[in-house]
Amino acid sequence: MPNAIRRYVRFIDRTNEIVGLIMMYMIFLMIGILLYSSIMKTVSIPPLWTLEMAQFVMVAYYMVGGGWALKNDAHVRMDLIYANWPPRTKALIDTVTVLFLIFYLSLLLYGGFSSTSYALKYGETSYSSWSPYMAPIKLIMCFGIALTLLQAIAQLFRDIAIARGEELS
């Protein structure tokens, strides 16, 4: 594989590793928000923002962590037959399936950009009583989808290299 592809794969892997490790701590933020909400329910009137904010934090945790999960092969896989195949056969099958993933993520990113531009243009807010602006969470979702898409492309290069008998690290 050309050096440019090797550098791309290393850069995207490193980026998703750093971003994924940072996003792992978002779960503690979500727990803190929900704990605050629980305490406030027993002490006084519960704040309006806590449940929706916890959902936003969970969306960020899940979406931005997608690239990390793909890099570390942490997604669910039905490997009843797959587990017994040799590495090159796995790489050939993964090359085909990752193309479907890239297509899906491209469509998802296109829709995300469209939805984000609408939210920015019209000042879209949530329908809840708190009514926060939706653009920030939509931007975060687009960022997460883009990182996952870039990682899927890196995975495609890695699978092609393995199928050709090369090692791409």
C-alpha cells in the first residue's frame, strides 16, 4: 500500500483512539446529570433540563464513539461461520461489507448535514418545555458520523491490504 494510505490509516486510527477515550468519560457526565435530577426530585421541584440533557450527552457518547468502536472491532458481529475463516477470507468479506457501511454512513452524513443546516437556519428547538436549540447536538452527531465514516474508509484500506497479503498498521 502507498505511504499516503498508511499515513491516513495511522492518523484516523490515532484520532479515533484519542476522541474515543475522551468520549468514554461522557458516561460519567450523564450519570452526574441523572444523579442531580434524582436528588432534586426528592429535595425540591426537578429541573426541566436534566432528562433531555442526559439524552444529548448519551447521543454524543454513542455517536462520537462510533469510530473508536469500529477501530477496535467492538461492534456486534454474527460470527457463527465467520470466526472459522482464515484472515484473508475474513478480509475479503469485510471489504464488501465495509462498502455497504461507507454507503450507509455517507447517506447518514448527508442527511445529518441537511438537518443541521435546517436547525441553524431556522433556529430549531426541541418540543420539550425546556426547548433547547437542536443545532449543537446535530453538529456533534455529524462530527461522530464523519469520524466513523473516516474510520470505515481506513478499515477498507486495512481489509484490502490483508486480502492482498500485506500488513497495514
